[in-house]
Amino acid sequence: MIEMPLTARQWRRRAAVTAAVAFAVACIGAPVRQAVTRALDAGRGEKTPAAAAEAYLLAVFQPDDNPDINRCLCGDNRDELFRQVRDLRRQVESRVTFGVRVETTNWHTDDSDGTVSAMVDLRFTEVGSTGSVTFTGATHRWRFHTTEEGGVSGGWKVCRVDAPPLCGTYLRC
């Protein structure tokens, strides 16, 4: 079969359609790519065990239900870790009326399996009913058992935390 050559009008139409498709892909593709990248980054772990432990502490003691806590927890016992996080937050919310300051020092790698420890200084600011402000807290060693997960959401994540109880150690209960 012999094809007829395209007319100038047909060439313009094809060029316009091609340009429109390229424009649509560019306009829609960039936001979609950014959304996918953000979603992948939201679940990605940290680059080191200490970074995972520090991200865990900051996420636990932030106000509200912090979605960043997902990126800190390993998949093996995520439900149990979420329960522990909720319990810690409840203890703090029931006694602390203003805020929490978290500082970590003296990081040590305890073994080659990703267990790290640090001195964790938690300072709680409480405002009494009379307007008096008190600061409570202390510094104690916490151990974080981490693992490096593979895959798209890989990286170092916290699987277990050995920490002193908040009540009696950091807070007056």
C-alpha cells in the first residue's frame, strides 16, 4: 500500500498533539514524581543506628501523633513499639503541661549488630495551677536495638528500646 505524503496541515496537527502530550507529561509528571518521592522518603530509615535512635527520641517526644515515627520503627514488632510510644506519650501528657526538651550525649556502639546507647537528658516543663513553673528531668542511659532493613523503605530502624521508666526517673509520679 502506498501512503500519501502528509500535508502541511497534518504536520502542524501532529506537532501540536505531540507538544500537548509533552506538556501534559511535564505538568502532571513532576507533581506525581514529587509525591511518590515524598511517600518513599517518609518510610525510609536512617543512615546510621545512632541517627535512627535520635530520630526515634525526637519523634516520640514531639506533640501530637507524629507520622515521622513510622520511619523509625522496624517492621518486625511495629505494633508493640507503637504501644510503647503511646504509653510514653500518655505519661508525659498527663503530667507535663508545657513541653519536653530532649538532648543526647555520649553515644556508644555497643555491638556490631546495631545496638547503640546514649545518655538521654529529658527535661520537662510543668506549669502549675498557680502559675508556678517547674523543670523536672534527669540524664540516664538508654539502649536502642536497631536493624538495617533493605528494600525501598530500607535504612536503620529501631526494633527495641531499653530505657528507665519515666515515672520516678524523669518525672515525679
